[in-house]
Amino acid sequence: MSDTAHPKQPTQRITPRALLELKKLGEIQLHPDGRRVAFTVTEADFEDSVWVTHIWLTEWNPPEPEAEGETSESASPASEESKEAEPADWTRQFTYSHEGETSPRWSPNGEQLAFLSTRPDLTATGDDDNTEAQVWTLPIDGGEARKLTSAPEGVIDFAWTPDSESILYLTPEPRPRPVESKRKEERSTQHIDPTVEHEEFLRRQFWSIAVGGAKPKYLGAVLPGTEEFALSPDGERLAYITNYTGDANDYHAVDIYLRDLKTGGDFKLLKRHGIKFQALWAHDGKHLAFRTPLEPKHTFSQETLFVCEIPDALPEGYKCLYNAEAEGITEAYAPAQPDNDLLDYEWSAEEGKILALCAVGVDTELFTITLRGEYQHIDAERCRDRSSLSAAREGGAYAFLHESSQRVRRDLPHSAS
């Protein structure tokens, strides 16, 4: 074999600096059209000695622009020439602020990308001294990012409404103004060590804000320790996960509550005790899936997928109790699945089917799991170091991150790496 046929890969000495220069890919979000993916890239800022995360985009089979009066079936020679001139790699950086951005979320209509950032709002008329993470939106076809929320304590989690007109967000309950003013004064004048020894666990609040710029609407408060939520496909209910206190040592007492956004009423969903996380609604709104240890009393046991049916009505005389010992109103079950740790999952576009990324030995493999009690391996080949699964609601496309020394093919019909 000649060196021309198989050129040598460039080598680099492994040094602390070289390891820090490696860029780390993170959260991915597949666009509703299944043609592009937003993902985060974290890299070292050596000048400020911090890690900074930005959002990047990549796409495959990009649609060709059609000239006026020209159909996609009849392309002119000029359009063919422009096609040849197009870059082979459609990966590009999408956000650039000094502070960085995280948690990309596409609007359901695919026209905007929302994300969290602590960047300052340069369009604000007054003093904007809030350095907490807020929701920003950015049009996919270009333009400037716009700050949407101004939560005093920052935004923990957020979700688009199905009509793409509003965003629901979760935020810590703001401290009373006299308390907050005193706190800021002490920190600025006495140079108090920022290390927190006795953390203050604030209640959480749900708010809704229209993307058009109206004032936010208060949706009610929930317990401390609520860190994530999922909005139902019809936008009328939300499932939130709480450990009741906010203390990290209470990780074993985690429950899922459902809130009806029309009535404001809550109910504890599950009879199953133990830690639960990553709750996701099925597209039909009739089921809720979540990850949990197989043995509730042993948090180190195998991570497993559980599913529950959402009841149509509450039991007669039901009264919601906010404590770990209270009974939920429905049972959860584990559908047939691989006997391996579940790393990530998404509901498939096919009804009653789930895409699951599982650890198999030293590899990570993809499976489909159905609510009928069947599972199937869908990998073309075994592959290591895959993570962060994302699936389109329609069309069957899915994407995941894959760490590899080889350049990845970009013509995969249903997945992208």
C-alpha cells in the first residue's frame, strides 16, 4: 500500500494543553424538519481561564433554493453550478457571545431556536445588572438574538408551547426586595466569600411568556427541589419532578407531580417510590416515560425505562399531599427492554415506540422499545462513545453524538452523528 492511498494521520503530543484544547460536544436538538441539528460545543477560554459553551448547527441534504417560476424538478445549469460550489460541510457556529449559551430548543414550527445565556442585554434602556441565565430566542433565518425573560433568580428549565407562540419557564422564587438589597450590599462592601455553606432552598415558580413580547404570566409556585419539567403535547398539563427540599442529599425521595394549567390543580402521579428523572410525554399525551433505577431502594442499580398511563380523571375524593410517603394515583411499569443501563431515550415518531440508547459492554447501542412489550436492536454496527439522543416528532429521523477518530458519513438516512 502506498502512502498516497493511505496518508498518515497528523500526530500531536499529548500534553495538558492539548487535552484542554479538545472541544466537547454536548446537548443536541434535532430540528422538526429532520434536516438539521443544533448542538453545544464547550471549549477552553485560556485568556479568562473558563470553559465556554456555544451552539452550533449542522445539516444534511439541505434544500436547494428555487428561483422564481422554477420547480424543484427542473433545475437550471446555473443552479447545478451553484450546487457544486456549495461547501461540503454544513457545520457552523450559530452563537458567539462571550458568556456562552446552553440548552438549545427548537420551536415546534422550526422558525426559532431558544436557549439559555447569561449574556447582557445590549438593547436594554436601563441598567441590566442581572447575571442569571435567561431565555433568549434567535430566528433560524438570521437576525439578532432577543432576550425573552428577566427572572430575578434566573431560569432553571423551559419549554415551548405547541403553537410556538409562548414559552413556559421554571425559576426560583425571588427573594423579597429588602432581603435581596441587603444581600447584594453585604457582598459588594464586605467582600463576603461566595462559598455557600448553608444554601437557601427557594420555592420554584412557573411562568409563561409570549414570544411576541408581552408581560410574563404567573402560573403558580411549587416545592423547592423542582429542577425539571415536561409540557404535555396539548400544552394543557405539565409534569414536574421534585425532591421536596432542594437538598442534594434527598436524591432518593423524588416524585413526579402533574399540574393542570387550566385549573392549577396538582396530583402526585406515581405509586412507585425512589429517584426519577428525564420525564418525557408520548406524542399522543396518554403516556409518560421516565428513567429510574430498577430497584428503587438502590440508586446504583441498573438505570431502566419505566412508563405510566396518564389517568383521564382523579380518584373520587382525592386530595394532593406533597410528601414522599403519600400515595400516587397510578402504577408505572418497565416494558420489555435490553438488560443494560439506559443512557438516553426519546419517543419515536411511530406511535407507542421509544428509541433507547443503552450501554452494552463497552459499547453503546440503539434499540427500539414498544409499549406492546417488544424491543429490537437497530444498530448497523456496534459503536462506542455515543450519547445525547434526539428524535424528530415526524418523519422518523433521529440523531446522536458519536465520538470517533474517523470522519462520519453524512448521508445516513435516519440518523446523524
